[in-house]
Amino acid sequence: MATDYKKLSISEFTKAAGRYEGDEAGIYETCKRNYPDIIEILEEEEFTDLLDAGCGPAPLIRLLSEKYPDKHYTGIDLTPKMIEIARAKNMKNAEFIVGDCEKLPFEDGSFDAIVCSESFHHYPNPGDFFKSAARCLRSGGRLIIRDYMADGAVKWFANHIEMPLVNLLGHGDYGVHNEAELRKMAGDAGLTVLKISRPTGRGFKVNFVCRK
């Protein structure tokens, strides 16, 4: 029977929701270190309507909404508990939806920016996410992914040893991709790759930026 990564992810993040933003976040503490880089990339161009794919309890949207209160923000996450916590923050310029990032439930051309921070490696059909994001972007809009990227033995170890082991512990990690795979998924979705950069001191993390 194939692994149901989505059910595993919902289970994992339902348990993690209450401590995700706290001082005892554990492995999720690393997620907070992504936000300055994402915001810096986002600020390279104007944006009005932003979607955070895999938003969790909305820590990134909270930062953005405080800095840019004139923008509109939407967060989507597969885990209802995460969305419950996000909604409880009562951000007037944001709305939050329980949903699947591989099948974004939004109209064509709804956003001029989509960000995805350390959610992408949970998607069992990553190409579907690229296509769904491309459909929901306006012409000229950007998709900004912050996640893992690896090649060779490191990629093999992550996908065949590390992730299967953590999945046995209740996580929903699907896979790490290399640059060629990310470029192909972007191209298949009709997106143009703008930037691939390795943030200093962040191991195998990558900033992968595309434009529609």
C-alpha cells in the first residue's frame, strides 16, 4: 500500500500546531529562519495579493501584514488545526483556508505572489503544485519556494533513508528534488526560472523563484 503522505502530514502538524511558534518548537524552529530571506526576495518587486501555500499558523503572513498592512494575504494549509490557529489571530487583511496545495481552490490569476516555505517537500505530486500555482498567478507574478535541494548521494540518502525513517515516526515528508527536477517542473507549468540561490549557512536549503 502506498504511503499516504497527506494523512501523515495532517497528523504530524495537528500535533505540532500548538508549539509551532513557541519556544519549544523543536525541528520547526528552523522554519522561522526562512522568513527574512523570503521577505527580502518578495520585496524585490511590488505585490498586492499574496498566497502562502502551506501557511501553518501564519507566522510569515503575520510578519508581512504588520509590515505591509495595505496588502491582502491568503493562507492555505492541509491541516485544519493550523488554519484554526491562523484565523484566531484575527488579521483584518488576511483570510485562511483549509485545502490542498496541489489543487489550489482559487480562481485563475488570483495572486501576484505565491510563497511556499518548507512545505514543498511534503507534496507527493510536486508537479501538480507548480501547475496549480501557475494557474493562480497573474501574468508577471512570482512563485517563491524555500525548501531543500540536493543531488547525488545526499539526495538518495534523504529520499531513501532519512525521510522513510522520519515517516515511521509520524512525519509526512515526501522527497527532496535536485535543480534539474525543479527546473523541469517549473517549465512544464509554463513558468520561467528567475533565481536559484543557496542561503548562507542554511545547509541544503534553496530559494527557487519563478515568474509566470
